[in-house]
Amino acid sequence: MFFEHSILITAAPTRVLGAFFDPVALAAWWQTTRSVTTPRTLGVYAVEWEPTPETDEILGRLGGVFYGIVVEYHPGRELAVSDAWWLPPDTNPVGPMSLQVTCVMDGPACRLRVRQSGFEESPRWRRYYSVIERGWQMSMAALKEYVERD
């Protein structure tokens, strides 16, 4: 199972992909509270969110930490994170998984594509993907607004 979504953003691909590494940008569009993201092969990719006040019946509280290792990085073109895990605030980790982010020019705009994959047959993984699908769609729209505004 996986999540994949793309969006057109009227901004340079270097700016769009750069927003995945800039702590100020991450806080603005992904609502992270802390981040350590190293834009190079074998770099750390870790972001943290505040725990949510509400509790999901399967996943527990949302928020927590997503981390992995950068295995591919090409400025303005591609980011790939492997051996990634989500550490929810109160329950067991979800993973391993991978995250691929690509940027390509599509006419006058940049097409951002995000793909997150990894799966075990369980209600927990199915619920995880249903939650992140909505989360990624909202976050990508916020990223579009953020980079197009500046």
C-alpha cells in the first residue's frame, strides 16, 4: 500500500524541494515543532509534531516524530528517505517505510509529487494510510500557498 499525490506549484523546483529542509518552512507548511533535516545522501531526516489532543481509536494520539535516512538527494529534483518510521506519541512505531519527493517542470510550474510507501497487512497500517492521505493533501496545499506567497 502507498500514498501518492501531485500538485502544480508556481515556483522554482529548488524552492519547492528546499521547503522540505528549511526548519522555518517546515513549521509553516507542515506544522512541525522541530526538525533536523540534512540535504545530502546519508543525512538524517527527522521532523516532529505536537501530539494531538484527540485520540484515534487505532493509532492513538497523532503527532510525534517521523524520521529516516536520506538515500537520494538532488537539489531541485529529488529527495528519497528510506528506513523511515513514524513514532506516535503513545503507541508503537509504524514502519519501515519510504518517502519519495520529486519536482519536475510542467509548463511554467513545478509538479511536486510525494509518494510514501511501506505496508504490513493490518488494520493499523490501513488506518495510518487513511490518515496520512488527508494530511499530505492538506500539507501539500499549504506548501503550495507558502512557496507561491514568497
